[in-house]
Amino acid sequence: MEALFLSCSGVGPEKAFAQIKPAGVSNCGCVTVLACDLPERSMPRFLLDEAHIHPAIRNKIAGHQQAIVQEVMTAIRDNDVVVVGMGMNPFPRKARKALDDAGQAYLYLEYGSYLNTWRERNALKMWTGWPTFPMVFVKGTLVGGAANLQALIDSGELKKMLA
């Protein structure tokens, strides 16, 4: 039995896990937890439960900076490898160089720099949960940043994912 965290207000995963009931829904006041059978890949991730969001602001939250998210979603649907980056940051450049050196085609999307477009980039961070750039997607799966990509290349796993 694994847990899917739907909301949290300051409780760490280890404390929240201790509050899970054997099955069903547990609402401990600060965390709403669904205890259910989930794929082994599932991970606890805190999201504010919709019940704790006032109805008057739900549409604003749902639509906030969604154009950039939709653009990236379309790109990862239509391309095997996508690198999402930003200017002035050396790590998107490292990811692109690693893919170039491996002879792997990719699509690069660049959104601003440290000096602008941070709100739009923040929407991508909120959508993926990944805190930094680049965001590298392989066959629709977020694999991490430049170092994670290099590890996949070095281990041969990238080729397996693309086969």
C-alpha cells in the first residue's frame, strides 16, 4: 500500500506517512492522503487540495501561465527528446552539448534568462516539480537536468529509452 498526498500545510513526508490508515482516505487536518495501490514509480508530492482553494480563485490557478505549459506538453508529445532551458544558464548548454556529442537529435526550447520571464518558467517548475533548468524530457518522461542526462548517456540507458 502506497500513499498519494493531495495536500499539505507544513508536514514532512515521514510524519505524514506515519499518519496513514491502512486503506481509504485519511484527513489529519493538515494532509489529505489517499491510501491506494499505486505503481511502484509513484512518489509522494505535496499539492494543496482543491477543497482548500476558494472557488473564486480556482480558474485563475488553473489557467495561470498555461500557454507555456501547453507549448512544452506539445513539444514533448511531438519529439523524442526535448530540452527546456533558459539563457545565461550554463546547464542547458551542457545538456545540449551532451546530446550533440551523443549524436542524438533534440528540440530545444529557451524561455528568457535570469533577468526576465521567470514567472513563465515558474509555471513549468510547478507543473513538473523539477526545481532547475534544464528540464530534459525523453519520450515524454522528465529525466532531470544536465547531470541526469549525462548519467543516462554514460550508462547506455538513454539509447534503451529511445529504442
